[in-house]
Amino acid sequence: MPRVRKGAATRKARKRIMKDVRGYRGATSRNYRLAKEARVNALVNAHIGRRQKKRQYRGLWIIRLSAACTQREIRYSAFINGLKKAGITINRKMLSEIAIFDAAGFDALVEKAKAAL
């Protein structure tokens, strides 16, 4: 059986990594050894960022709801508690959308929450 030389496979792997790091600053976009490390770090940070994005959006929705509740003279925590007691299960994303685009509908939800307290 003849000896297998891995030149083509190695070149293909290196080209893939160098393609991924195109656009990075400095030697990380040109030096293979540094490019490998930079790519790993970038993938790790991307994974972390996908998790953080969900947290940040939830925080944004809560801030918007808190502001809308303050305008209607009810605390955010009391509003959420009142909705739970009233049996209304709408997630915070939809509540913030209602608060922004449908003020009358949000006022009705606030009244139901106040009545349930």
C-alpha cells in the first residue's frame, strides 16, 4: 500500500481557517498559527453572545414595560403580579409591543391587573 501524503488535505484545512479569519486585524488574518487561536476565540465569543442576546432583549422588554407602567401609576412588579392573579399569561415581549403600539389595549391590561390586586 502506498504512503499517503496529506498535502492536499492540510492545504484545504488551512485555507478554510484563513478564509474564516479574513478581515481580522494585524497578524491574525495572515499568520496561520495566530489565525487558529483567533478563530477559536471568535467562535467562543459568538457562542457567548448568542446566549447574552436573549438576556439583553428580556431586559429591554422589562425596561419598556416599567416605563409604560410608571406612566399609568403602577409599579412593574405590581403589574406583573396583578396579571398573574387575573390569569392573564402574556410574555414580556408581547406586553412591551402592546405598550408601544396599542396604548388602549395596554390600559385595559393595567386596569385588569389593578382589579386583581
